[in-house]
Amino acid sequence: MFSTHLTRITMVITALALAACSTTKLAETADVTGKAVVAAPVSPAPPAQSAVAPVVADHLNPSSLISKERSVFFDFDQFVIKTNDGPLIERQGKYLASKPTLAIRVEGNADERGGREYNLALGQKRADAVVRALKVYGVGEKQLEAVSFGSEKPAIQGHDEAAWAQNRRVDLAYPNK
């Protein structure tokens, strides 16, 4: 009786020691008599699924979303990325992270309102915000160059809110080859 009890204790201690040394989580089980049973590995939970489709195109393919969606738009006098631009940032970030030798220029822009220095500073803050967001997805520091054009590169000419809204942006400029 004593040796049976000692054998059970030894099995339990061995199982616990193996579980403590393992990086795989073990299930705790016992049979109907209370004897310790060798535990089976428990699979880790699958990673959370992204709402953004996996990137299967590249920046040189004109019909790819990586090529089509390269601008992040901002509200007046703001440099906070809007929630609706999250999927674009995620898609671009994952793409760039998968291509560590690819470098881009992150170009901040402002509308025509405001002085030259103010618009340059605001464009830089917008570019820096997008750079920080891309880095969340694993994009390397050497892959990103943040620059500001202020109001010097308007996307649309005009002096109304529709034009200004298109000019308050950051463009992701990929190399042509």
C-alpha cells in the first residue's frame, strides 16, 4: 500500500516538474480512481483575427489597394489619425513590415490656410503621426522618412472646404521600381 501511494506521488511530482519546465501548457487530468494521468498538451488560443484582408499585392501593381490607398486625411488644424483610416494604416504597415528592404517617404501636407512655417510644422506633425502608427505593425525606422511639404503640394486646387479637405493629408510615396 505504501509503495503504491509512493508511486502515485512520484508520478504526480514528475508530471508537475515536466509541466513546469515546458513552454507548452499541459492539461490537468486524472482518471476515475484518482491516479495521475500523463497530461496532453493544450493548444494555445489562435491569434486575434484582423479586419484587414491579407496583403497579396504589391506597391507596383496599380490595381492593388497598396497602390490605390496611400493617403491619410486629417481634420482642420489636427494631426490625429482618424479611426476610419485604421485599416489603411494596418494594410500599409503590414505590407512594409513584410518587405524590410523597401523604404518610403511619408509626406505631410496642409491646406493653404495658415502661414508657411505653421503649415510646414503641421505637415511634419501629420507625417510623424503616420510614421508612429506604421511602426506599430513592425515597420523599421530605416524604412520611413517623414517630410513636410506644408501647403506646397496641393492635391486639388481650390479655395473651399472640399479642396482643403483633400489637401490636409499624408501621402505614402513608394519608389517607382
